[in-house]
Amino acid sequence: MSFGPDAPLRLDSGLELSEFTLAFQSYGELNADKNNAILVCHALTGDQYVAGTHPTTGKPGWWISLVGPGKPLDTDRYFILCVNVIGGCMGSTGPKEINPATGKAWGLTFPVITVADMVRAQVRVLDHLGIDQLFSVMGGSMGGMQALEWAVSYPERVYTTVPIATAARHSAQNIAFHEVGRQAIMADPNWMEGDYLSRGGNPRAGLSVARMSAHITYLSEPALKRKFGRKLQDREHLTFGFDADFQVESYLRHQGFTFVDRFDANSYLYITRAMDYFDIAAEHDGRLANAFKDTPVRFCVISFTSDWLFPTKESRDIVRALNAEAANVSFVEVESDKGHDAFLLDEPEFHTTLQGFLDGAANRKGLKKP
Amino acid sequence: MSFGPDAPLRLDSGLELSEFTLAFQSYGELNADKNNAILVCHALTGDQYVAGTHPTTGKPGWWISLVGPGKPLDTDRYFILCVNVIGGCMGSTGPKEINPATGKAWGLTFPVITVADMVRAQVRVLDHLGIDQLFSVMGGSMGGMQALEWAVSYPERVYTTVPIATAARHSAQNIAFHEVGRQAIMADPNWMEGDYLSRGGNPRAGLSVARMSAHITYLSEPALKRKFGRKLQDREHLTFGFDADFQVESYLRHQGFTFVDRFDANSYLYITRAMDYFDIAAEHDGRLANAFKDTPVRFCVISFTSDWLFPTKESRDIVRALNAEAANVSFVEVESDKGHDAFLLDEPEFHTTLQGFLDGAANRKGLKKP
């Protein structure tokens, strides 16, 4: 969906995008009342391919276990929508796309975007589709940040929100991990000061290191231990060299190598930056609860016990702020040893929680049962 | 101290170093009975400059708070010795040094070394100094691995050992972090397949990223939050760019930049590899306790509550194995929010613990009080 210069997208940086495109996918049917839409917001390296088959990787969509007929996000009941974030690299306008003013890829001339900008762009899609109020907006990690931002900035357009494995602000440790990833990309000579697309380069090595580093933070130590431990990769003995002796090394290298085929390095810079900048309280006189004053939105906050990137404490801070404003909130800390990645995986307690919350809200809203 | 071809150093890889040099520093005086020596073992990026002033950085030695007259490692009572590990880059033979057979820097032709090799090299220094038994051997992190290896491989030459913030084997998560650092170095074109010293390069960017990534793991989330939080660096507002807006970014970049002035990238590869390979149980039929059978050594195992790189669980595994063999062991988990780095910092409970253990053992041993 493309938007022209008649209605530019205003950004938090003060700049405007006079023309922009938003790529999205939908699953299920929007009902006549247009009140059965669930906006799913994707995470840092996710995209709009929530279900179905991913066009680049050929793999199933990242929430295939949750989205489909009879699943918690039941496509027989709901209209599921997911928009590639502004700044992304799967069709929405971002540093990879051509700047119409110059005819060259934006690269680092693309304006720095924020989570609020991502949401502001999504609003335009809803306006276009004639959806006044989302039945729900949800997502994990950066998707959860967007879900929170929606509830805070457009409370009248959100019936329920489900922020999962997320935080109301990015922690110092998480900013630090992002900075390592960015420095890894920028250290790659093929990054060419961000101008690699115009100059025929691609900082594959740097982006791969960034992904490897980040990937460790998505897993838990117990999960790594159970999955790999100190098991060797296709060999009986240590080789006394720098090949991938250990399975965990081989796995990480694979994660790095495959990632660069589907992701743009500059997009990685922009999206990590948007997460770093996220801090709801800062925009409300430093008090998170202020953001939720008189909110009509129903919240279901979910965290995972072994998630050390977005630990339960972050979710508790959100819940505490909501409670301080007597908001409608339920909170579930799901027992899981799968770390931050748990929100992408088959976690029965997580799925049951989500299903219960959505079913209850849908019945209350009077959405037709399938 | 240089050793000639008459007594080559046998390595775990099966290779030998026919000539090698070991650089070391000592503090205090070796007594006539030569029974007051404490061998301090340094960590991954440490070196032999435990006290005094570091010749490269001009900063105080890394354990200056512990080593000196009247301090827990009292130089009026003990002879403190620290050897730069084999494979290191502060004077001991390692990939940075010249291979006498070729006249060129070893680079990646240097044999892969292990923690046991480091200890085997240290034995040669003790032999040379005529020290039959160490009063104590101690260290944090990789230094603790060496302290454990000493007790296991040379129990008759160790009176006491203090493994601090360490583990009997390197975890999958820690191998993963090391692999990211190595890949960051190897991704730098200036690494030149390890041959940068002969070809006039230096993978500064890659080594800097490796250091930044590792540095995060040395700190705790609470320490990062307290020290930096989301505070901005020399600015009032976000700049909507990729400069170091946040103090934590600026701090990390500084850590990376300064590290490359004092460390060799290939050494970083070799020493991380040695840690990855460390697994005492594997060499004792998979049962850690077997390594401690009938040990005469007195152990004092120390961990820190907020250390997530070498969490207390790793120390407990060591203590449990020692208990299974009815060894003489005391164990203290020090309350600290400073993360893995706590072993390098002024932690009163840690210092008191160490002082108490050493004083008791020294009195028992009959070492003259200062």
C-alpha cells in the first residue's frame, strides 16, 4: 500500500516521509462491522509473514502455531493483519528502498525512526481499511513495544492489547547488546558508510556477527545446555583449531549465515535504534502510570520465566503502572526454559493463556463464533 | 625466562614448543624455605602485572587492591608470582612472537593451547625458581580454571587453591559468546587469515567488537542500570542518529577502542579457545569428583551472586564434587551486584574471605607473620 505526498508521514525526529509504502499480509476476513481485526506486530528481525509460507526462506510464517483456523488467533473468527515496520526491509519503506528524491537507495540518509513512528504508519493502513478500532493489537519483544505504544497513543482505537516478552523501555544492557551489533556491521568495510547498496557491496560478515551475538540473547542458558551442552559437531575429538568443534558454534554460524540472505544491514541499524529509543515513561513526565491514565484498553501482559533479555521484572513494571491507574489488566508469567524465543515457540501454557484472553474478550465484544 | 630445545614444552594438542619464553612478575620475597609462594593466574585479557604499574597502559595492576603490604596477598609475608600465559601477548611465547623456525610471527601457525598447557608452562617457572610447593594458587575466571587445573594435575605441589568466579568446564553459552568474538575478529579483512603481523595489518575493528561483546558479559544488568541506565552522553536530547547517544554506548566503544592498544587479536583467539576446551570431568571419565580423589589440597571456592557468566551453580558443582571425595573445601558465595567483574573490584566481603582463608592456612603452615 503506497501513500503519496498529499499526506506525508510525520516522524518523531521532526522529519517527514513524503511518500512511503507499507507492505502487509492479512489472514482471515474482515467482518462487516470491521471489528474483528487483530494487528500482529513483528519483532526486530520478523516481518509480515505471520502464517503461510515465507517468500524468501520458504519456511512457515513465524507465528504459524498461533495463527490459523481453530488456533488461538483463529482466522475463522478474526481478521489478522501484520505490517512490515517502517524502516524494515520486506517491502515497507526503509533504508533499502529507493529515495524518490534522489533515485538512489536511502541508506543512512533514511531518517531515524521510532516505535511510535512504526505505529503511526500502521494507523494509516487501518484508516485505509476503514478499521476504527482493533479488536486486539499484540506482539512479542519489539512487537510488544508497538502493542504498548498503540494502547498509549491510540487508546480509543484498541479494544485489547497483548504485550508479550517486552518492556516499557529498553534497558541499558539491551542497548549495549544492540550497540555491539551495530558496531559489528559498521566495522565491515563492505558496509561502506551505509552506502553499500549504491556501491555494490554487502556487509555480510558484519551482519552475521551481529545476528550471532543477538541470537545468544534470545536463548536461555538451560536451553543451550540441553540442546548443545559441550557436544562436538560431526567429530569424535577436539581438533585443536578454530573450526566449529562444538555444535553450539556450528549452530550460531548457521544462524549468522542464513540471516544475511533475508535481512538488510541498514534496516538492522534502524530497527535496533528504534528499540533503544523506546521509553514510554520518558514521554509522560518520567512516570509510566501517567501513560495509562483512564485507559479503556484491556491488557494481557505475558512474560516467560527464563527470558533474560526482557525479564519478567519488565512486565511487572508495566502491570504495576497499570494497576496504579486501576486499568483492566491480567498478567501471566509463563514457566518456560526457552528464553526470550519462547514467544515464537510452541509453549502450551502461553497458547492457552492467549486463547483464553482472546475468547473472553471476543465473546464480550459479541464477535461471531466460528 | 627462556627455555631452550633441550626441554621442549609438550602440549595437549600433541605438538611441542621447542623453544619458549615465559614473562612473569613477582612481588615480595621468596623465603629461605621457598614455601611462601602464591601463584596468581590471570584471566583471558589479564596479564602478569598484578600490582605496580602496567607498562603499556600506565594504570595500576589488575589486583592492586589485593596485592601489597598489609593487603590480603601480603607482600611482607608472601612471594607473589604471576606468569603471562603461554599463548598470551605480554612477553610469553604466543602467536604474536617470532617463530624461530621461520623468523616470522607465529600467527595461526602457533599450536592451539589449553589451560593444562598454561599450567604445564608455569610448572617450568616454579622448577626454575626451586619452588617445590606453592603455598597457594589462585585466580578468577580463566585464572580460576588454572587454579583448578593445578590442584588436579599437581596436587602435591599445591598447599591451597582459590578458584574464583570460575567453572570446571566452559558452558555452551560461554562458548557461544567466545565464538562471536572470534568471528568478529576473523570477519575483519585486516585480520588477513591471521597473518596480519607479517603483512602490516591489524584487525582493530574486529577485536574491538569482540571486546565490546565480551565486556557486556562481565557486568550485571543491575550494575549497568545503576551506572548508566538510559542516561544520555553529553547531550540533552536524543540525536536521531547512530552516534553514541547513550552513556552505555560510549562506555562500550571506549572499552573496545582502548583494548586493541594492549592486546593481540590472535592471542584473543587462542586464549578463548583454551577456555572453551576446558572440561576437567571429560578427562576423568566424565565424573568431576574423580579429578579430586584423595586430594591433599585445601580449596576455597568463591563465587558472586550477580555473576551470570560464571554463575554460582558452576562453583557449587565444584564444591559438590569435592565433597563427594571428602576434600577440604570452604565455599563462599559473595553478595555483589557487580557481575563477573566483581573478582577484580573492591568487594569487602570477598577480600575478607580471601584474607581469612590465607591467614588461617599460613598460620597452619607456620609462615612467619609480617
